[in-house]
Amino acid sequence: MKNFTEELGINGHLTIIKKFTDGQEEVVFDDHNIIVSGMGVGLTYMFTGSGSNSVLDYQIDRFQIGVSGPPTGGETSAIYQLSGAATLAEYGGGSNLFIDVKDQMTNGTLTSNAAALIPANKITKISDASVRYTLVVDEEACNSISRNSTDMNINEVGLLMKNPTGNTADQPLLVAYRTFSNIRKTNDFSLIFRWTLNF
């Protein structure tokens, strides 16, 4: 599916910003992203009419953050899930994020994973062929990610398509991915991911 997305000219860019409680902002990442094979899978379902009959199911409407990037083998289009996706509890109960736990399509199987829904007002059409997703991990979110008594850093993020197969219960699919240098999240700042996809 890599060639499929390359032929369509799909690419993207991600900027990550720390926004502190006093209003100051610090850019901590600014680079391209990886369009993964899931994008080709989702678009194939749509173009061949073999998936959902609703265009809404092909929307990118959720994201995941993770703590185990980069994946084994590096960042390639073959990635189908985050190496260490945050759990429902790790997103934090006091945050403004709305977390949804669904069976995610992962390499021919289904894996239960949590993801944060992207509010409609955070999805902006930039041009006829570009869409920007503004993902906000607020001050109260993801501050206590700890596994096996070890504090974890945020270092990966992914965008997911809602439900390309049209299953009765949504089965999201990873379509874009990126790793970055470790970020120790605290309640001193929110993380803003400005992610633009060009179709």
C-alpha cells in the first residue's frame, strides 16, 4: 500500500508545541510525518465500495499518543499501531480529552486501544487538498504515565480513521504516525500537535 499512497501524493507535516500556563509557547518538533499503509487500506475500502457506505466512517477523527517509540525497525509505512499506546487511565481522568476505547484494526487482527477523539472545531480545511488537525493534550492530561514502576515519556503519536470497514462498532485504523524526542509531560504545560495532511 506504500506505492498506493505515494501515487496519490499524500503527505503530511507535524509541529509539536509546548504551551505553558503563562501563555508562552515552545516548538519542540517540526518535521514531516509517516503516512502508513492503513491510509491505503482505508482509501481502498472507499474507492472499491467494499467498506462503509458512510463517508463519515472515512474521516480521521481520533488520535493516540504513546510512550515506546520509535518502533522496532524504525518509522516505515508498515506500522499499524503505536509501540506503546497510552491506556484509558494514562490519558488522565481530569483532562478535557474525550477518550474512546475501541477494537483497532492492527495487521489483520483487532486490538483494544484507547484514543482521544478530535473535536470538529479542531479540524480545519486549509485548501481543497489540505486539512489541519489541532490535537490538544491539556495540562491535566498524560501527567502520570508509569509502567512497571518506571515513569514514561511521550514520544509517539498517530492519527486514526474512524471505521473504514463500516462495522457496527467502530474499528479505527492507523493512517499517519510520527515519533519524536522524549517529552516529560507535566501540568505546567499543554502539548499542541498541529498536524497537516495534504491529499
